[in-house]
Amino acid sequence: MQTRVDIRKDDTVKIITGRGKTIKEGRRVLAVFPTENKVLVEGVKLVKKHVRKNPTKQIKGGIAEQEARIHISNVMIVCPGCHKPTRVGRKDGVRICKRCNDSLDK
């Protein structure tokens, strides 16, 4: 079942549980997967992937690091106004910060 997702691409989020909780500053969301309730966050939950060499696409072979998806419940959006992790509310179709009632949309 798909739920409403209040996090969008290029939002700044803070990891609240799991891998990456020790990261102090907010991170940028690279992609959102609403059907799976997961997000891809920059620099969090890095996994190693074995890549085969492909000269036609100029891909060097070896072991590459890339981000893995994490569940939406493990992140909180950071308000650009008060710079704190917050819950998301709605007012007239616009996402707002529950702490300072400031708009989260740019």
C-alpha cells in the first residue's frame, strides 16, 4: 500500500535512526521511491558494488561505492527557516514546518 510521501527530491533531511545517524549535518535527497516508501540520501548507507569493465561506455572495472535506499521513517526533513528536523504539515496545498509554520517549498 502506498502512503503519502512528504519528502521530495533535493530536500535536506536528517537521519534519525539506522546507518548514518551519527552524521551531524543534513543531507540532500537524491531520489524518492513512493511505492516502496524509501529514499536515496546523498552519502548515507554506502554499499560496495562490483562493476565489470566496459570500454565502450568508458566504465572502469572494480569495486565502486554507491548509496543504498533507506526507509522514509528513518529520516526527518530539515526546515530551511529554523534549521531543525521537523514534521511536515499541509496548509492550502503547501508543505509547512510544524515548528515554525514556515513554508518548506522553495
